[in-house]
Amino acid sequence: MEINLQTLCQDVCALSRQTGEFIRAERKKFSSGKVEIKGKNDFVSYVDKGSEKLLVEALSKFLPESGFIAEEGTSTKKGDVYNWIIDPLDGTTNFIHGIPCYAISIALMRNEELVMGVIYEVNLDECFYAWEGSKAFMNGDEISVSSAPKLSDSLIATGFPYYDYNRMDEYMKVFQHFMKTTRGLRRLGSAATDLAYVACGRFEGFYEYSLQPWDVAAGAFIVKQAGGKVTDFSGGKNFIFGKEIIAGNTACFNEFSDAIKLYFK
């Protein structure tokens, strides 16, 4: 069955906006007593679960033969060819505390290749998206990664380790390196948003470890379609399932990734 990825992507963008309306409405009446703890500093709420249910139901109709890799496990169906990788609310801790940065992340994988990515940042109503063979877009406008040529011109995003501290020494050395060699570092609390911001040139680069496929799949694809580069810490391709990612513009990517490789050996 041949799929029109552009049309499907438009449908997924509309779905992400509809689901974002649900998240916004629930945030207005949300209380911290409705939070469940999955693990150390790993939270989930009925909003995450409700958002995922809405997404899975609709995506199953869009592509009935597809399966899912979903954070909250609403569906564990595995597709023979197509599988959606979804995070219904990336930035749950921000959401719980009322910090306005959280997003819906939806990627589509055909066999082992990503062919679509959609990230909807709920608070700013910004939808970032791309499909196989396309450019990258935000709310209908084409986007591209920054052209900053070196780290000294760059603003870098990262995520702080919040449960896996096994590589903290290496992480802090990299952090100090970038403090001294860039325009600054930011930690938004949503990897999907970080990657979307790399794609549209707000950040020159992003790196983090201990991430899950649903945190990075859509964003990694959008960054690539926006002209950027994505690898794991060793420069390889295992950034979706390998729990480590470097994403950035092409102009200063080597300088950026070499600094990470220097400390994460």
C-alpha cells in the first residue's frame, strides 16, 4: 500500500493541535495530587495518558496496519512495516509545575527508517513537521538550521540527568567546556522542543543521554530535513534507540561533537 506522506503529515499536524487543546484545557484545572510516580523523578499524569489515548485512536485510523512505540503503553501493537513513535506529553515535569514548555512528539518509522516527524509545542502553538523527501516547516513556513560557523557563535541546549547518574562526571566536564566556549547553555526540560529549536535555528546544537525513542525520534528527523546533522555520541547512527544524541547545524557540528566525544569516551 502506497501512502501519501504529505497528506498524512498534515493530518497528524491537525491531530497534534487537537490533542494540544485537550492538554491546555486540563492544565487550567490540574493539581499535583493527580501525579503518579513511575520512577525517580519520572512522573506521569492522567493528562499524559489521556493525550496518548487520543493520539493512538486517531493514528490507528489514519494507518490501520501501523503499530506503536508509545511512552505510556496505550498500545503495544507492532506493525510489520509502519510504527508510530509517540510521546503524548514531552516535558511532564514542566507541565506539573506550570512551566510553559511541553510538547507532543509523533514520528513514523517505515521498517528501520524514519519517514515523518511532527512536534507540537503546546504553549506557543508552534507545530514543527517534515516528511520523507520534504523540507522542514513550522506553522507552514519553511525552517532550516542555523548557519553559525563555530561554537563561539552558538547557543547550546541540553538536558540534565535526572535519574541515570552513571555518566555525571563526563557530563559535567562537557557542560563546563561549553560554558567556556559557547554563548551559553539552556535546559528547557523538553527534548522534543530542544530538537525543534535546533531545526529552526534557535539553538545551534543539542545533546543529552538517557533519552528514550519517543523523546527524540520526531525531532531527529525534523533536524535532518532542516539541513542539520544527528548522531550518537560516538558519531554513529544509534541515536533513536541508543539513549544518546547529538544534533546540530552542519557548520559547527564537528567542533560540537568532537568536544562531546573528548569526554564521553
